[in-house]
Amino acid sequence: MNSQPLALRFYGDPILRRKGVPVVAFDAGLRERVEAMFECMYREAGIGLAAPQVGLEQRLFVVDVEGDDGARVKRAFVNPVIRERKGAFVAEEGCLSIPGIRADVKRADFVVVDAIDEWGQPFRLETHGLLSRAIQHEMDHLDGILFIDRLSAIHRKLIEGKLRKSRPAGAPAEAHGSTPSL
């Protein structure tokens, strides 16, 4: 495995606004990236992490969260596609790439997602609650969308000062105007 641990990218980094490209090679390198992403996610005390958050332009994310049945779901999602969304609920979200900012976000309560694991095996997951929220949050990252983009204009205006402060020194300004962090 690469001796350098993956480092988080923060609000203002252009890679967070790019769409990820599909993964084509299901090899040892992919499995190493998945493991390194889990390590970074745990180091940062998150429950989900998408490839763009660590500088990788790939359609890949990892989660480790309690599933519908109470069991932990620790899984990599490669080239995921949400096939179905039902219901809606609002809950607080945070993001490892936007430290210190939390806000209520409306998401579908139930999702059906098709993906491939790091070994190249396809799977389908039907879930609701926190796991559903984590999947939707990470899927947004793969499309260059941040959770703050889902806020009302008024709410975004209220947090603009915090957003400017959360941007690392030297990072460009964005072109777009008590759950664990994803």
C-alpha cells in the first residue's frame, strides 16, 4: 500500500466540484485505495467518505454505519447508482470536507442503490434512515454536489461567514454561492 496516508480535501478545493469518473479496474490498486479511504475516514471520525474528498476523481465511496437491522454496514460502493428514492426526512448533516458546519438537509428516507464492491462483485442495497442518508450524501460528492448546496438560499446566506472561515488558506472561493460527519 502507498506509504502516504490519504489527506482530506476541504471546501474550496476544485476537485470537490468535479464529477467522478467510473472505475474500470477492479484490482489490488482499487482495494488499496478503498482501505486507505477507510483509514482516512476513521482517522477523521467520519461515517462516510467519497473519493473526491481525498483527491480521487473516481465514482467510489465508503461507509461504516449502522444499517436498518442494527448491524454495522462497512462497505465500499464502486460506480453506484441510486435506482429508487421514496419518502423524505430532514436531519442534521455535517461533512468532513466542511468542518464546523452542520445543517438540516432534506433527503429521501428510503433508497435502492446498485453498486459494485472493491472485488468487482455487483450488489443491491435497499435501506432507509442514517445509512440511506449517508449513501445520498456520498453520491452527491461523486457528482460535485456538497450538502450546503441542498440548503435554502437564506440558510446558505446565514452560514457564508463560517464557510469562508472553513476554507483553507490559499484555497479558491466557491463558484456557487448532531449526526456524525459524512
